[in-house]
Amino acid sequence: MSTEPARPEAPRLPDEAAVALEILRLFCFSYARPEKQTWELAMETAEQRFGPQQGWAVARCVLRVLTVLRRSRTTAIGFKNPFCQSCRNRLTEDERRFVGLLGLARQGRSQGAQAEALILCEGFDPQPLLLETDRLAGLLFSKAQPSKRMVFR
């Protein structure tokens, strides 16, 4: 969980990105406090928002993003406590970059996405993160607009 100083309220996120962030936080919380088993709530949240079939696919994609991040970094991922009513509307730096990366993937802006992913991966190979983020964005935003597939080089 983050110990960063409080920042101003985050701008309103697209609903899909906000739910993906909530799912990510729940998975992170589950790793931080395994006895709480909040991964179950992450799966329920995804299913309630996106339906039984797509919800599980979205949750799995968020978990893949998190797994890639955990393997590619040497430091912990900063996240806000998903149960804290006073801080859940603010983003950590890592969360801001995750949401930004989703937005860039949605827009098909691979150059900007590569820069964000490289920072999130702390200079390590960003390609696995880019591929998983692109897959997640395809699921999240498929109804909002046609998916623009990014090309990574």
C-alpha cells in the first residue's frame, strides 16, 4: 500500500479503466494481505461489471498485467488500499501510469505506450507488459470503439 503524501483528487476515469484499476488494487491487496483473499472480490467485481464470461476474462487479463509487472520490477507496485474511502479516489504514480497505459493502448499509440511501459517495468523489457495491456484494452474498450491494435517493435 502506498505511503505517498496525499495528492489532489484524480480526474474522472473512463468507467472501464476505473473498474480495471479497482480489480488491480484488489489483486495487489490480496498479495499484500493473503489472509484477506481479496482476489475473490476482484473476480466478483469483474463479473458484476462485465458479466460472467467477459468479467472473468477481464480479471484474468488484469492479473496477467500484474504478474508481468511483478516479474519485471525490482520494487513493489504502489497501490492505494481499495477499502479506504478517503484515499481510493487518488492514484499512486504506478496506478496513474497503468491507467495511462490503458488509454494509450485504447488509442493505438504504441510509441507513448512503450515509454510508459518501460518506466513501469523499471527499464526492463516492456514487451510482455505491452502485449498484456493491449489484450486488456481490447477487452475493456471493445464496445466503446473499434480496437486499434498496436504494433510493438
